[in-house]
Amino acid sequence: MQNNTFSGLFVGQNLITLKEVDSTNTFLKDVLSKSTPLLDGTVILAEKQFAGRGQTNNTWISEPGKNLTFSILLNPSFMEVERQFELNKAISLALNDVLSKYAGNDASIKWPNDSYLGNKKVAGMLIENIILGNKIRHAIIGIGLNINQTNFPAHLKNVTSMKLFLQRDYDLMLLLGEICSAVEARYLQLKAASRENDLGYLNKLYLRDEWALFKFDNKIQSGRITGVSEIGRLQLETPDGIRQFDNKEIEF
């Protein structure tokens, strides 16, 4: 275990690097379950993660030394449970802020929180909240970002990396520092009750206002994303009217 620090107010000030771990989210949850005090903004970075997790028990496959797999601990005790999707928007936008610096308008957010370059996924996120009463005591934010990896398993046809998309290598620690700074900025906007994240998230939403094919109700149908509800349900215009969907009720 190794400790380093980044510049910034708090996100990344306490950086713990692990040579190998099953999942940085699981590691953080285990530490918290033992009542071990950790600073707000602590980052757990894995050089090798062999059981990374994505949304709804999906796995995250990452080649060691080529990508970033890490978790950030935030303590948003100012947030009620019903506002948790606001945190999702803030962190999704933070990643998009960094990717847009390199890829411009080719960087977007695929609902609810995947990062896309063009029409392919470059990063995934898993936020796990620990609740106390009606407040979010801890938010554990796991992020996997494909950076310099160029070979992916054959079944992962919709995946890319920054190197594949932009044709150059990137410094992992430099990008991690930029992500920590962006997360901190968006999180502080959230804490200040700014609505900027709401508008920013909608503006960066993949396929928003475009008619496309989706799979729902066990069949492929056309639809147009019009927005996202306050609790995070996707709002889709269909030939039968406006529909709302939870995660995994609809496929792109």
C-alpha cells in the first residue's frame, strides 16, 4: 500500500495505491465496515483489479497498467436519499469534463452514467451509497476508464479507449489528477445547490433528441430521448407517447 497526494481541496488528497485488489469499491466498503476513519475525498487506486464490478453485477475488464480503475469516497451527508441521482449527474459530468478536453464534442454521457467517445463506451461507473436515516452517509464511486488499452475481448464490440479513439498514449496519473479536480468542482456545485449539473447532464446526453432504435417491452422500437426525471428515469418519446424507464428496462 502506498500513499500519495494530489493538489486540490480534498478529492485525491489521500491517495492509496494497491498493487492488486478484487474491487476498489469492495475494498472501500470493507474498510468503512470496520469503522476505520477515512478522509472525505479518499481515492483507492488499483494497479490490477481482478473482479471489477459495473452496473447490475456486470464485470469490468481492464488490462493492468493500461487503464485507470479506482474508487472515490465522498461523504455527502447534506443529501437526502431521494436526491442520489444528482450525485450520479455530477460525477458523470466530471468525467465528461475531462474527456471533452481531449475529444471535444465526441465525448458524451450514455444514460445513466457511461462515458462514450463517439458511439463506443470508454468508461463505466458504479456508485454505491451507504445510508443513515434519510441521508447519504457515504458514497463509494467506482470508476473504470479505458486509456491505453488497444485489445479487448472479442465479445466487447461496443468498447473503446482513449488511445484507440484519439491515436495517442496518455499519462495515467495526470488523467487521475484531472478527474479528481473535475469531481471536486462538480461535487462542490452540487453541495452549493447549483442547478448547473442538471442542464449540463442533459446537454451531454448521448442520443438526446435523436430518433434511434431501442429495445423495450421485448421488442426493438424507435424512440427519442427527451430527458431524465428527477429520480433518474429515462424519458423517451415513442410513437405511443412519452414513456419512462428504469435502468435495465431498456437497451440502446
